Amino acid sequence: MWGNDGSWVGSDAQTIARAVTNREVSASQVLDDHLAHIKARNPELNAVVTVAEDQAIRAADDLDTRIGRGEDVGPLAGVPFTVKDLIATAGVRTTAGSRALEHNVPSVDAPAVAAMRAAGAILVGKTNTPEFGASGLTHNDLFGYTVNPLRPDGVARSPGGSSGGEAAAVASGMSVVGLGTDFGGSVRWPAHCTGLRSVRPTIGRVDPDGQYPGVPSGDHVLTNPATMHGTLQTIGPMARTLDDAALVLRVLSSRQYHWTDPASVDLSRLDVTWAPGDGTVPVDTEIVAAVAGAAGRLGARPYRGAALSEGNDLFGTLRAVETHTDIIELGTDFGTNIATMLAAARDVDRRLVERLWAQRAELVHRLLGEMGDVLVLPVASIPAPPLGDELFDVGGQSLTWSQALASCRAISVTGLPSVVVPVGSTRSGLPIGVQVVARPWCEHVALAVAARL
């Protein structure tokens, strides 16, 4: 849609790409509108921590020239996008929210960023993240707190995390779409907090290289498959519309994997189950009611299995045996959260670690046998929390942010794809998202079900 002032801020990706491709507007004009919006909104929200203005101007000018020559510039022609500051961007500072990387400027894009640029998208900036993405609330010692652009009840709130800066940038219109990362819920929880759509893809669908922390190899940062982080963390899209999220996912999807159009899915043939949570922590009653309503619209049957309730604990146990060597090797200038995490790390018997991963394999097998084609469940136990709060009361029980994300962590440990869409709001106007979880490589099924909601 058009902005009220005639700018392109607020337009969806497909509208912009079509207009730029057809020369109804220049990529430079679309970019100028979004750079102006960043200058207007970012001082309040602190979402974009590095603006790639000069690089973006050159890229937009080049795109306009290529279009003038009649070249096909891709399905995201002229679409401004932002990238979470954990993901490497060539020529643009990438700090991972840490003083240890305060002056780090990669020379090579992460493959996901390269795919976006090849599709014609224009990188406008990097977005805030807790240090190394190790929190569900977006703040760090380097850049401070990011603020949720939604404030329906007048209370300043967090956009969640760890892709909270990305969520705030997209939700406020500073960018059209964005790339976040998801380990324990980091694109799903911020989407829930800000009313966005997001996708945690199947492990492997999107090339995971280029994420910090990782394995330095010349100019590249590689994923370490021997770590939990390297095995389970994915890069995924965040957008204001589900169609845009699907389009970006298709751009990101590795070429060796077949892409199936969500429109081809026959919803009437799906076996859909639903759960009011992962079964280990309480969930706010308004959230449960919204998820139950969504499940009812899908004709979902109750999930009756046991595997789901074991996922969150296994995620935590696997996390507890990590040594975090990949972070330690980056330096010593870390914030309190990371310093505490490193101090708690210990060497463990390799046989114990292997047994835990064997438990994971068995857990995935059982969940796939219990969930049907699709499992619908909450994103979190709470809506977007007040800025600065660290403990949250749900049904008389005090939860930490990690406990509040139990339903996300339970899915993360399985590696299954999950799409988040808003399905309602609280009495105070805060958005409520729902997870639509599908079987491996069936993002098209999750997207089709999410579109129904």
C-alpha cells in the first residue's frame, strides 16, 4: 500500500518489485523514501545499528541502469531489506552485538545475503541483536535497547529477540523485508511481539554460513556442525505479509532443494493437530484462546502425544553441554550475559553428548508420528513484554524469557519448519501469533495453512 504522503514506505515487496521492474518508479526513489523513514523513526526505536546508505545508493543506481538496459534484475527488484547484525554483510559492519566485534567489517556476504542481492533487493542496514543472539530480549552493551514500534496500551515494550531489531525495523516500515536468525525462537518470538509473519525453515533449506559465531576461514565465516548452534540455528525471513515471507524464503532456498508452491496444497487432505503449549510451562489464557480459535478454523484435532513436552528440556540440556569455544576464540570483551554463559561452560564426556543427540533423533521420530501433517501451537507464553522486564507472571508462576519461549524451543530442537502468523490480539491490543509447524521440507504446507489463518 502507499504511504499517506505518497512515499513507498509501507508497500509490500511484490508491489515495489513490480513497479521498479516496470519503471513506474526508480529503485533510487524507493530507497530514498526508506532512508528518510529510517532517519525519522530509528532514533526512537534503535532498531537499525548500522545504516548502509552509501552502498545502498550505489546499488539502487546500478539496478536502475540495468533495468534501463532491459535486464532481468530479479523478483525483489529495488526492495529495501535489512539484516540482523549476526549475519555477515560485505562492506557493512557486522558486530553480533558484541564489543569483541565492534569494528568487524566482513569482505564476503553470507550466502543468504548474496541471494537477496542477486534477486535485486537493496541492503539498507543492519539491525540490533542481543550479544551473539543469546537472549530473547534485544539489548546489548554496544547499542542499548531496541523498542517495539507497537504501543497500543501506551507501554514501551520489547520487540522480543534475538531478531528484535529486525522485527522492529520491518514492523515500523524502515525496511520491507528482513533476514533474521532462529535458534530458540528468534524469528518466531519477535514476529509474535510485533505482528509480523516469519519462517523458521527446515534445517538446511537456507545456507547457514555467514553467521556469528562461526568458524573463520579466510574471508568467510562457516557453520560448525559439531555445535548445537551450528546444527540448529537457521536464517529465516521476516515480513509484513505472508506472500512476502514466502517470496523471500523461495529466494533464500538452496537450489538443490525442490520448491513447491503453497497454492498447490489441498488443505482438506491435511491431518492437523493443535496444542495449547508445549506442556511444561503455563501459557497466557488470551494466547491459548487465540490459538484454540485458529485451530478450530482449521478443524484441528487435539495433539495427544508425549514427545512435544520433552523438547524444551532436551533443548536446555543440549545447550548446557556446549563449550562455546567459537565465542571464546573471538576475544574477551563480552557483556555480562555472555561472560556468565562462558563461565558456566564445562568440558563434558563426549559419550554424554552423543547420547543426548541420540535422544534428539528419537524425539523427532516420535513427534513426527504424533503430530500429523501440521501442528499448531503458541509461539510463547506471553505477549510482547514491557521494556526492561526480565521476569513474567503467567498464572501465578514467574517465568524467565527462556521459559516463556518453551513452545519455540521444543520445535527448534527438532529442526522442523515453523511459520508464524498473527491470529488475534490481547484485550490491550498486543498481537498474538501462532506457530504452524510442518514436516521436514514441507514449508509449502505450513505456508498454505498459515494463509488460511
